[in-house]
Amino acid sequence: MRQLLTTLLLALAAGSAAADAPTRFALSGFGTLGVVRSDKDDYHFRSSGTQSANSPGQNFDPSVDSVLGIQGTGRLHDQLDLTVQAISRQATGYNYTPHITWAYLRYRATPALTVRVGRTTTPFFMFSDSLNLNYATPWVRPPSEVYNLNPFSDLDGIDLLYRIPLGEMDLEIQGLFGNSAVSARSASTRLKNAKGINFGLVGSGFSAHAGYARTRLELQWDDGFYRALSNLLTALDEKTALAELSGTKGTTEFFSAGFQWEKNNWLTIAEFAKRRADRYINSAHAWYVTVGYHFNSLTPYATYSQQTQDAPASDARLPPVFMPLVNLYNAPRNNAQHGVALGLRWDLARNIALKSQVERIDAAPGGRGMFPSDSAADYLKPTSPVHVFSMSVDFVF
Amino acid sequence: MLLRLLTAFALLSPLASQAELVIVASPRSGPIELSREQAEKLYLGRTTTLADGTPVKLVDLPSGTTRDEFYLKLTNKNPSQILAYRSRLVFTGRAYPPLAAESVTEARQWLADTPNLIGYLERGDVTGNLRILLRLP
């Protein structure tokens, strides 16, 4: 990756030196400074599976939402340009170490057809391409019930974008192929040979998205619950169930669809997503609806969101005496919950937005929703509703 | 009370001024045709060409009343909505922002000199070396 980056930067330097007017090299950045706290000491909110479970002694946790991003774009030729973006945020595997999120060459073969090669982002969700860019959306963060269904964001490969006018709207069809890797909480995991197709419809004040992807999944768990269950399955000689915990033979499918609509200052955003996995992880679906209103520089909004588990991570059938261990294994791998959020975006200056949000979250039985813990005792207690308060400043420069 | 406050706010708001805005280009650009829909698509980064396929580049005026009013009239988005919308285009590498002029004079100079460059001005700022493509009353 480092070598690729060096090559790209050299190409960029050469290109910008050679190109005559209008030479276009642009450097820009964005960021969020945010804090989150819940009203219960043993419930630490985590919006993504890439964030670690523990944050001892922190009441106002800055690690969930804070992010800084820098992007350089250079036009190498009329039809060819290069985009490189790096971000810094707290996540397993790269604690605030800069991480390359975009590094691609884009070739506009015709006004309708674009080819991108390099690192782009997986298009699993409506806001996948701007996951770290909170300034672009009304929320503090995209609703986690939907967005934590897929922690993979980098896509190393190739995609094709084809744009067709459709009446007053434009239809964009994207086909992609590539690989992805991510260090998640207590797991390292990879997507191999991901293939996907996406449809985007854009009109005046309206846009819609639908996408489907199918990919090989490799995953190695390394948490205590996993070790306990895999030891037990080994002892019981349950080979099939053991092979379905961790390994390199998974297949997953991902589907999502959503729309955004703005009219007369009203704003509506809704999205549905579903993931189906044949092993290693659970299958689940989720959706949300947000309604907001632009009142000059203030945008109050309300969101209802819900994630439901369709099948647990392990469906091992063991003698009843061992089933509590299977349930304990499945509980942290089930993020099902539902929540209601009320929030306010305030555009207090050009390029700066201040946001605050209060959520009431109920974890579904059989898990702790998005409040992971490393302690088995926490999963044995009944859950109760949790209130989560978030405040952030988003900026672009 | 609320209504009176709102009225007062609307009167004070710079967006309430009613200058006529026009979209212009250099007469050297050839026979350019520009519909309101195409202008909206261009300024929202949904296309980089005219309806006939001619590639064009865009100019933005500096932050201020004229720019805010232009976007409100053309796209129905207020300044913060435009900034939020555009940030997503820029930070996904999907579109370049328009060339940012530092003054009306600079914008006018660029527009007069450069073929296939499109920009907006207040009607009163248009000089003889520019061609009006579209009026936004």
C-alpha cells in the first residue's frame, strides 16, 4: 500500500508540474470533534464494530465520533485525475494512525463512463462514500443500527460508473470488484472477490440508492467467548459447528436501499439494509427513517432506527447443559437494538456545524445492542433502556 | 410575536434582496444554449457538460449576498445546505468545486476572456463583452 501511495504521489507531482492552465491541484480537509456519553456507567456506546469495548474512566468519550481527514486531488489530464484521502480516528488496528481511505486514479472514458482503479470505498450503504464526513449530513453520525451492519469501508480494486439521463433525473450504475480488510473488535476479517452492483438515481431535491454485493468472507475471532466455545466444541468433537465459528470459507450477501428527499425545507432520509452470512457472523437487517426541517441555520431532526437479528452467529446444537456457552458466544455478536433520536444541527458559521443528539436505545433480548462488553457477567444481566447524549463540531476546510 | 420576529428576520436577511441575476459566458464560446435545469445540474456537480456535450467550467463569486441568492434561486438550497451538499461531492472526488473568483471584477475578467467558462453576475454588473445565457428573476 505504501509503495502504491508513493507511486501515486510521484505521478501527481509529475502531472501537476507538466499540466498547463488550468492546473488543478486541490488540498482540503474535514473533521469532527465529538463527545459521547451514556447515562449508565456500564454501557459504553460504540457506533461501529471497529471500536474497542473498553474505555475505562471516560465520561465524555471523544473516541466514537472524532475524526480528521485530509484530501488531495490532482487533475493529471482532462480525462484523468487522482484522489488521495487519509483520515485519523480511533479504531482497532490504527489508533489515530493516519489511514488511507481513498487512493484512486479516475479515468473519464466518455462523459457517461468513468473507471476508477485503486482504493475506493465499499458502496454498501447510501452514505458509504462519506462515512467520516459528518459535515455533509444532518446527523451526529449515520444511524448505527444500519451502518454497523458492515464495518468494511476500504475497497481495493476497480469500479465502473455509468451515467444515463432518465427524464429530469440521472441514473448512475456502478459495478465493482475488489478486496477489503478490517481489524474489528476481537476479530480480523477480510472480504475476497467482492462483486457488487449499485444503482443511484439523482434528481432535483431527490436521490435514491439500491445496491447488492456478494463476497467471500474470511474471519478470525480472538475474544474470550470464542476461545471458550471453540475449546468446548473441540472437546465434544463437533467438527461442523467448530468450522462455522472462524475460518476462510464464508460467503456473505449484502443488500441496501434508501432515499433522500428535500422539499419546502422538509428533509426525509430513509434506508434499509440486510446482510446474510452462511457462517462466522450473524445475519441481520436494519432500517431507519429521519425527518428534519431546515429553519435557516437550524435543522432539528428525529430518527427512528432498528436492527433485528435474523440468524445467530453460531447455530451449534449441543446438549442443553452446554447451550448457555453458545448463547454467551452469540450475545456479543448480536447488535440488535432499536432507538429513537432527537437532534439539532446548527450551522453556526460557514464550514462549521455544531450538532447535538439525544437517543434512547433498547437492546434486543440476547445481546447488548451497540454497548459491547468483555465481561460475561454483563451479558447475563437483563438489559435496560440507555440514553446516549452526543455533541460534536463538524468542519470542512 | 413569533410572526413579527420572523418578518423582521426576513427583512434583515440578505437573502431578501431582489437583484436580478444572470448566467453569462464569453461571446467567444460559440453558440451556447443553457436551460435552467442544465444550469442547476452544472452547479450541483451532476454534470460537467452542456446538453450538447460541450465541456464547460464554472465560476463562483466570493462568499456573500449574490452567491447565496444565486444558489437559493437556482437550487433552492440555502448557503449551509449548499456547503454540506458540495462537501460530499468534493470529499468523494466526484466533482471539482467551481473556480473561486476573489471579486466580481475578477470573475468578469475570467468570463470575458475564457471560452466555455460559465458564471453568474448581478444584471447591473454585466458588461458588453459578456453574453447573457439565462436570467434568474
